[in-house]
Amino acid sequence: MTKVSRSAAFWLSIAAVSLVLLVVLRHILLPFVIGLTLAYLLAPLVSILERKGINRAFATLSIVLLLLSGFVAFTLVMLPALAGEVTAFVEALPGYLARIQSLAADANHPWVRKIVGHELSFDQPSIPIISSAGGHWFGDVLSSVWSGGNALLSLVSLLVVAPIVAIYVTIDWDKMITTVDAWIAPKHRDEVRALGRDINDTVAGFVRGQTVICLILGVFYAAVLRSVGLHHGIAIGLIAGLISFVPYLGAGTGFVISMCVAISQFWPNWTPIVVIGGTFFVGEMLADYVLAPRIIGRRVKLNPVWLMFALFAFGALFGFIGLLLAVPLAAAIGVLLRFAIRKSGAQTMEAATPP
């Protein structure tokens, strides 16, 4: 067996073992995956501070504690308000649907019936039941999240285990990279390093850039919808911005939900309805043609269709853990496939070239 085949067998074995562990231990991996993700995102910043003369352990501890304090403050202050807004929306949703149904059934507006279809109907006696059940259901979900023993244990593990993992991994990040680098055969070390840099540039550029874009879109959507006076506008805008991490999902979801609310609230006044609908088109164009080229850059080669497939596929297979791992795995697979295609093309050209 050659060195190349031994090296390939070694890394394939590591990949297989990692996949098996991911499947078997996926129920307890969440705090560790979040800790590793934080370490990956914070390592460059800590390295910069270390080069400026700040002790690496002190810099890591300070940043992680600052982030943890911010997360706890957000959970205690903002999350209850946002949860209340979402609960109010769930309770009001049947009323919005009933309003849209009445507009569709109005003989003075036959074109509305053509748009929404003749089959749109809701049982009127069931609307209060749906409203009450929806509100109670969401309240029960929130209550179970806080009171359930497993959920409480998960919350404690997130607040304790994840920061500890992030601190230790960030402090030892350079040592870990050096150790993994030593596992690679010297003959292929430069090539593997180049692949590693390509994967890192893709993942880091996309995650950091898309996070900033999501925050900008969330604030933009919430501010516009609130200024127009849309009911639950802040909650709809923030949620649409946050789920914009998946390309086009945030704008599409926000558009559909906000238009249902806007039509039931403002009809027959067209102006706010048009403004609300146009907000999501403007936001998507802003993200695609202004923010993404400047924040993410052209060098990040992560196809939106491939990303959506990876998020849905890994999410279906591994749950929330799969969603966290989808972007780095999709980037790694894409880089490796492009590398394999280049190598195959180069070998084909060499074979076709006469001696």
C-alpha cells in the first residue's frame, strides 16, 4: 500500500468515525458544537489581540464572558417581549385569515377571488377555537421550554459547557492546527494547506458576512414595517431578517406573512400594502447587489442552491446540529469537489499530451 493510499485511508477513517459519532451522539453534541463554532469565530480576533501584547488566555476569557453576558441580557430582556409579540400574532392569525376570506367572497372584488382561488374557506365557528388553541399552544411551548427538565439541562449546558469549550479551544487553537498539520504527509502538506485555507476563507467569509447582513436586514424590515404601522411589524421584520441566513427564505417568508396581515389590516388602502410588499424586494436587492459584494465578497464561492440543499438535508438528518454544521460541510464538499475536478482535468491533459 502506497503512502498516498495510506493517507487517504487514514482521513477516510476519521471522516467515517466522525459521521458515526455525529449520528450516535447528536443529542448531546449541541453545547460542544456551539463551543467549537464560537472558538472558530473568535480565534482570529484573539490572535490579533495576542499580537498586540495581550495575554491570549485573558483575551479569550474576556471576550467569551462578554458574549455570554450579552446573551443572558438578551434572553432576559428582549426574548420575553419578542415571544409575547409572536404569541399575539398566533392568536390574531385566524382573524386575518377570516378577513382575507371575506374579501375573496366579496362580489364587488371578483378579481380577488381569481387571485386567491374559489376554494379558500374557513369554518367560521372554528376561528375562535383556532385562535385560542394557537395562543395556548405557543404559550405551552414556551412554558415547556423553561420548565422541562431536559430543556433546563440543555439550557444549563449551553450556558456552562459551551463557553468552557470555547475558552479552552480558542486558547489552544494554534496548537491544535499545528498538531493536525503534523498528521499530513510532508509531500502533500502544501496542497492540503491550500485546501484548508480555501475552505476557511469560504466558511469564515460567508458566516461572518451573512450574519452582518441578517442583522442589517432584520433592523431594516422591522423599522419599515413599524413605521408603516403594520401589526406585529417588529416581530415579522426581525424574524424575516434572521432567517435570511438561508438565501431568499427570509424575504419570501416575510413577504407572505406581512402581506396577509397588511391586506386584512389596510384594505382598501393600497399605499401601505404596496410599501410593505416592496420592502422585501428592496431588502433582497440590497442584500444581493449592495451588501453581499462588499461584506462577503466575490471570493466566497458558496452557491445559494447548494447551501439551501445542505441546510435542509443536514437539518433533516441531524436536527439543529445539522443546521450548525451545514455551512462548513457544504463549503468543504464544494472546495474538495472543485479540487478533484481540477486534478482530474490536469491528469487528463497530461495523458493526452504526447511525450
